[in-house]
Amino acid sequence: MDFQPLLDEIVHRLAPEAGREGAVARYIPALARIDPRHFGIALRTGAGEEATAGDGGVRFSIQSISKLFTLTLAMRHLSEDALWSRIGREPSGNPFNSLVQLESEHGKPRNPFINAGAIAVADRIVGLYGRDAKSELLAFMSHLAGEPIGFDPEVAASEAATGYRNYALANFMKSFGKLDHDVDTVLDFYFHQCALSMSALQLARAAGYLCRDGAHPCNPGEQVVTERQARRINALMLTCGTYDAAGDFAFHIGLPCKSGVGGGIVAVVPDRLTLAVWSPALDATGNSLLGTRALELFAQRTGLSIF
Ligand code: GLN
């Protein structure tokens, strides 16, 4: 199937509305000044066909979409026990940066896609690679995307300068003995992963293993993760990937998704394709407002859904 006309139509219909509703993330200047009129979409099929429309080739701050890739990196190298003894697999039903459950649940985050969970994953990655953790993440992302991927240093620095809640979450987990490494080192890694800069097309490529039973997006014969691990990541995306809107995403879109406050969303159609959208204005749950609408439209038009 040629998806290009559909992506063109989605851009034609939705791009004129970009910036009319919702608001860009304002907690750091580098995100607050992004023009909310950007709108991009891109996809890559399991067989390697690509389509992109609008700003699909423009890099943006992937923010929490990075949680998908750090989880993948951790799953590649850690035993199930080592990873899941410290992190749950249940939807939180709370905002992504909420502190409330951590206390009653003794410092064990609900899932790897809320901030606390991603910080716990970051602790594991720092344990794997030490000082090289950030460069290993860049190498992994570049290997997946098939071209060099970098951090936006301004975003990384302002994440650190304003990361009061993330410091609170990390210190809280540390107080429960649930982080092995020091808070500053773990958060330095976490703030950099949030600052990865990628386009929708690069994201659709990089996430390609999720629609290929774990096989590398373009290297024949290379498994990024096992088939079972790829299924599990998709299951977590469906139940937890869009925070307290995960139920609505499953209801309206019916695909595993992972969002970020930079306005990006990655969606997976298992055994078919990966799709990424970018529109910076967010709704109240921190998910891209028009990005969500674009995914809904795509699912309606193609009839693609996991259900
Ligand atoms: N940098 C943001 C934070 O740590 C990422 C949140 C997100 O994209 N949902 O809160």
C-alpha cells in the first residue's frame, strides 16, 4: 500500500489547525519558544518503504519518547529480574511526573514510562555503562536510526536547571534504596535522554524493530530485542505509553503509542509499520493534541488496529 497520499491528506487537513488549541510545553525556554504551527508525520513499513509529509524531516526534542529506547537498551542487557524487580508494569492513572504513588509503593515506580520509572531504568543503564552511558545511548540511537543522532545541549542543560520534580522523584527512590547510583549521575543521563533531538522520520525508522518482532529496522538478521521482548514493549506502550490518557488512546486509536512533551508520538502497527507524528501543542495530559488527532485519522482511514 502506498501511504504517501494518506499522509499528505492528514497534513492537508490538520496542519492548518496547528497551534489553534493546546499549548506548547513551557517549563524550559527551548520548548516554550517552539512554533506551535509545526506539523509533521512519517512512517516506515516493516519492509522498508517510507513516507513523510509536512515537517516529518524536522528534528525536535523527543523528550519522553526516549523512555521507549532506554527501556529497550536495558532489556537487551539485563536479566528480567534485574530490571523488573525495581519497576512495575501497571498503568499509573496519574500524570507522568507525579510523586504520589511512589511513597505508598515504597519507591517502586508503576511502570518504565512515567518519569520515576524512566529514572529507575536510567540507574540501570548507568550501572551497565558507567561514564559511557550517554555515548552508548547515542550510539544505540544512531544504529537504530541509520544516521547520527545527537543531544540538544541547551535542552539538556535546562532540564537539569528546572528538574525539581525529577530530583524529588530520584531522591525519593534513593531514600527507599531503589537507586544504586548517585542521584546526580542518574539524572544527568535522564536529562540527556530527554534532550535527544530527532525527526518524525528518524523516530519511525528507529522504532522499526517494534513492528518487526524485534528485528533491526534495516539490518537483515540482527535482532534488537527478542520477539517476546518486542511484544512486551508494545504491551507496555499500549497500557502506559501515554500516561493517564492510555485508556483513551487504546479506545480511540487502538495502537501502542509513546508520547513526549516535545509534541511527538510514536505508534506501532505490529507486523506492519511504525508511524511518528509531531505537533508541539499539547493537551492537558501532556500528549500532542493534533498528533493524537492525526493518529486517530490514520487508524480510521487504514482500519489498522491491534484489536
Ligand atoms: N523532560 C520531561 C520531564 O522529565 C519529559 C516529560 C515528558 O515528555 N512527558 O518531565
